Amino acid sequence: MLQQQRQRRRLRGSSIIFSQIFLVILWYSPETCTAFTSRTTSYGAFGTTSVSTIRSTQNPRDLTKLSIFGAEAVQEDQGIPYVIERISRKPSDDLFRDIAEMCINVFFKEQLNAKPEDRLAPWKEAQISYLKNLQTADLRRRRRIYPETNEMFLAYEVLPVESETTAMEKPLILDLEQVQNMPRTKNSGEYVRGELIGFCEITQRPYGLGRAEGALYDDEPAPPIRPILTNLAVKQGVRKYGIGSKLLDQCEQHVAEGWKLGEIVLEVEDYNTRALEFYANRDYKMLFDDPASRRFDVGGIVLRKVRCTRKVFRKVLSEVEPGSSKGAVTIDLDFFRRFRQTVGVR
């Protein structure tokens, strides 16, 4: 009897060892292996939602694909042609899903040192899929609730029409003057929008800055309405061609000329040095740190929210009083400080 029990234990131990060996072989096979063993540095934000900066050296896009524009365009490496457009008033659900897929791939999948087409472990794919659905619903909700105070800008790659089928499936770009990085060797012909390569949005909502804006006390009864920049993302492989800067230009122009407001506020994770430098070069000033922020963490088996510190930035676009529109009555804070001192209110 004792011998039989020992034999059964040896068989169970052998089966467990063989099953673990099988899982290791399956995990490190070329089809399922991803670069999880590489050390993840950090991912950061170009706005409230995070944008990955994990790859220290960005490989430029394979410019041989631009040979259709001529050899001179490839040699100059002036970037890919693209166009910036404002989203329509009633965008389709497919467009929201495309935006969410690109943003989540940039914000989170690159954190895992993986490309958009890479296959991840099943639990990682489940996390990414959940975040994409969450982002899709969030974008749809903002456009439904704030149709007049939310604007989204898209960056599309521009491709030449190579067949009649392409021209029939996609609308032509009629104004080529709006195309950025159009090669000088090819300025005629018909062009269409390619894949989505960039996104950014701006939303008006209550946002208080406390004493950073000279408030009399921290607990303001009603924070002023401010334009908040979020979700600035550019697809990997097409960065360093000015797409992020052009998206930001469109947001700033719309805030100043369309909404007649004089500032933009945004948040960036404190460890995202590239984003901090990007906004500092665009004249955004850091006001204070918010250590009570939270973000999703996809580093573990279970998706969870962890505490993080974000830096709050603001850029003044014009002489308009921050938090108010042109022509609105502004408040003299110095007068109220003197008045409170006179009446003995602290």
C-alpha cells in the first residue's frame, strides 16, 4: 500500500513537471512570445490619458512605402503626408472604435513593449480589450452629452489613388493645401485618407486651480469652466513628423477663435519626461502637482487602478481672463482681498 502511494505521488509530480514544461514551450513560441522580458521604463501622458514613451529610440517609418511619391521624397525624409480634420457632428460607432483602438494601443499596449499587431497573453488581451471598450464608451458619451463644448481632431495618413476601387470606397481629398508634408515632387493627382495615425480632444468642463490661480480660498463654491486637453496620441512609427504639434495647434486655434476662450489646461504624469518637455517647449506652464490621481495599471495579471502624481499645466492663449470668455465681466481679486481684510473676514 505504501509503495502504491509513493508511485502515485511520483506520477503526479511527473505530470505537473511535464505540464509546466509544455506551458513554457508554448509561452516562448514565436507565435505567442512578446517582449515582456524587456524592462518597462515608463509610460506617460500627452493629456489626462497616458501616452507611451517606453521606447527610447523611435524607429522612423519604412520610407520605402513612400516610393510612390518619388525617390526625392524618400531621400529627404520629410515625413509622411497627413491631414488634420475635425470630427463630424454625428460620428459613427466604427470611428469611435478606431480612435479607442489606436489610443489604447499607444497608451497601454506600448507599455508592455508590444506592437499593435503583437499577440499578448490571454489575460493581457482581455485587459486591453476591456480598456478599448471603456474608451469607446467614454468618447461616445462625451460627444452625446457635450456636443457644443467637446471637439475632437483626427490625423489621417494621405495616400494616392492607385485604382478606381480605392476612389469609390473612400472620399477624395479635394483641398490638397490642407495636406501636411506633401512631397514637392508630386502635387497633382487624386488622394484619399488612409489609416488613423493621430488624435486629440478638447472639452469645456468645470476645473478649479485653487490658489494657483489666485483664489481667495481653496474650497471654491463653483470652479470656472475651462478647456481641458486630453488624449493626445500619435501612432508609433509616424512620430517626430510634427503630427502631435499640428493636433495641438488645431485645439489651441479652436479654443481661441471658436470658443473665444483664453487658456488650455492639461495633466501629465510626473515621470513622463518627454511629454513634460513637449509641453514646456509649447509655452505650457506647470502650476502644481496632483498626487491624488489614479491610472490603470496593466503590468499585473489583474487590471487595477494605482495612485500616481500628475502635473497640471496651463497655457494662456490671449489676454482673456482665464476661466471666462471675451467680453465677460472679470473679478478684481485684489479688491476682494482688501474688502475681506477691512471687514475682518479671514
